[in-house]
Amino acid sequence: MSPGHFNRTWSNQLISSDVKQKTCTICLDQNIVHNLRQTQQLTFTSVKHRNPILVILLLLLLTSPLCRAGTYRDSVSIYKDLVLNSDYSPDVRPIWNQSQTLYVLTTFELLSIVEVNDVTQTFSCNGFLWMGWHNEILQWNKTLYGGESTISPKTKDVFRPRMTLLNTMGDRDLFKDDYAPVVIDSSGFTSWVPGSIFPVSCKLDLTKYPFDEQTCNIDMMLMNFAAEQLQFVAVHSEVGRHFYIENGEWDIKYTNITAEVLNISNSRTSSLVISFTLERKPEFLVLSILLPIVFLSLLNLLVFLIPVDSGEKISFGITVLLALSVFMSIIASMLPRSSESMPLMVRYIFCLLIISVLTVVDSIIIVRIHHMEQAEEKSDNYAERARSPMIKPRLNGSLQLVSSLDHLTRLPDERESAPATSTSSQSEATGKTYKQIAKYIDIASLILFTIIWVAFTIEFIVSAAI
């Protein structure tokens, strides 16, 4: 640092009227200062010809009010005189007038959302619960203890509220083994910040899954005092999120902290309710599950565009049906086994599954109609083969009768004069008719099932958006 910069800095400080108070932070032992004052004249004479800045510093130092910091013995004395005093009990409310109510200030600092389990209907988060109250017993005059203004005794040695989780999925006495330090200042104000993972039950309404919002509460109740003796007071109406780490599946829409009084078994006790309203991020589920199912169901409608003669019409529909069944089982494993709030997505996928089944059945009927001509020809051949053994004896008798009456004039038979190709042309016309019917059914089915698919899809989107 240059001398010019040093001079400007201290010149600005000398202009201020409270420069002597700022230098109170320099703490010296009484004997050292006494010796410095005795040698003031000698020191001033020796340095005044060297650097005027040093002279100014020395003058400020010697004319400043003396400050004294607390020592180790001072802190130990506070513990012995107050905390470890036999007259002090951590089980009794720290107020002189026990008929008064002790108010505990509370707020909650959220660190992260650990899990929201749809199957087990549970919610867990990581956070700190800050509590502060006025301890009238642990007060001291800090000037008598070297200016020591705060102490941090063990949790078990001082009074603290005992709370239980009403809707917990684990230990109800959440902070019974907590070693979070307690900080007490000289005025008696006590701060305690216990932290933990809060696992609670949460009833989830999955009707609009995965476009749903959920509200989960952390319900805490005071264990060992009535509401007339101790009450919670919410400092802030919302949860603090200064150190919050974003969750990949849920967004926090809003939070709320309320202090209430519960009536349990003709007794009133104070409680604290911390509420979280969460909004699910649906992008992952939409891209990985919902859209593939929609595309598969749309692909299933194209089965009516496959020609019957290709031989892949029915197998294509069955393949898509099996794929939808697999996705249905995946979704079933992600949701609770409950019928109270059936998700709209499950109903929608079930409707798509029914449409897929009907398209397969319709394709089987179309293939059957298309090959109806071949079925009739086969049945005619079977009938002719069955009648041929019975016709031969009759033909032999007819030949003998005709040979005996060969002198008679034979009349022309109109049936024999008909062209031999009439039967074949009739069968071809019938075959074309069956194929045309199958083709028309294909087109009609494509239009009908497309309309049904669009109707169900629009109904699902509208229901999820409302």
C-alpha cells in the first residue's frame, strides 16, 4: 500500500466523529496500556521526525476507551452460576411467574424434498425447525463476566419444548436425541434449531395424474405442556427456502405455517402445522409413458389400411395390443392399489386398450368375409364328394333304361345348352362381392374407430386441464 493511499484512508477516518468508538475493538491488557502511557512522551519524540502517520495512530490508540473481551474463566463462570446451578431445572418452564404463558417463536427452513411416494402415500422432506423463546432464569450482566454475551450449553442441560409428529411414518419424538446446540444470550433469549428428515403420511389425490397437485402437512404437537402454559407462535406465514435444493419431480407452488390449539381429551395443547402444496412435473411421464401409448393406439388404427391378402393384418393388431398391455402394467406398478381416486390416465389407457381389442376383432371379421368365397368353394367340394357315391348307382340304372329306349327321339336339354362357363363366372362375381364388402368394412371401421379415438383423447385432455 502506498503512503499516499494510507494517508487518504486515515484522513477520512479522522473526519468521522466516532473514530474513537470504532477503535474500541482493540483490546489490551491494563498493564500494557499503563506502560505505554508512561512511555508516551519518549515514543512521540522518537517517531515524530520519522512518519506523522505513526504519530496519529499512536495518539488514537492511547486516547481510545479501553475494551475488555470475555475470557475462558468468564464463560465457565456463567455455566457454573446459571446453567449448572442446582436451583435451575431444565424440566420447568423458564419464567418466574408460572401462571403466565410461555410463547415459543417458530419458523421452518426447508432444505430439500426427499420423496413423494405415490404407492405408499408418504411425503418426506429435509429441513430445520427454528424455535426461540425468552428464558427469564438464564440471564446475566455481561459486564460482570468480561462482556461475554452468549453461551451454547448442551441441549439436555436447558429447557426446550418437546414435540411429537402426529402424522409421522417413523419415530414420533423426532428430536429426543437431537444434539443441535442451544444459543442463549445475556438477555435470556434462547434459540434452538433442530434439523431432521420429516417422514409423514400424505393422502394423495391422483385423479389428474400426472398433471396433479398435492398438499402434504407436517403436524407437530406439544407433548408436555398445555396450551395455557406454552404456545407456538408462527413468525412467518411461509416456509423459508434460502437453502432449498430444487426437486426433479415436484415444484413447490406455495407453503404455509400456522400455529393452532388442539382439543384432545378435554385438554388443550398447542400445535404447529407446516403445509406444502406441490405441483408435479409431468414432462418425464408424458414423454416416457403417455405419448408412446397414444402413438401405439393411433398406430393400431392403421391396421385397417393393411391389405387382407398380405397376411399381416391380424398379427399387427395383436402386436400393438400386447404393447399396450405392457405399458398398462408399468403404470399399475407406479400407482397405489386403491379405487378411491382412479387416475384419468388409467381410464384413458384402458379405453385405448378396449379400442385395440375391438380393432383386432374387427380385423378378424374382415379377413373372414374377404375369404368367404374360398370357404364356400370348399364347402361345395365337400358336398360333391359326399354325394358322389350315391349318384353312381343311379347313373348306371339310367344308362340301361336309355339303351332300351334308344329308338325314342331325344329332346334337347336347355341346361346342357347353357355355356359351361356360367357357373365359374357366377362364382367369380360372388368372390368379388365378398372382397368389396370386406374393403368397405375396412374403410368404415377406420373412420369409426378414428372418431372414437379422437373423442376419448379430447375428453382426457379437457378433464386433465380443468
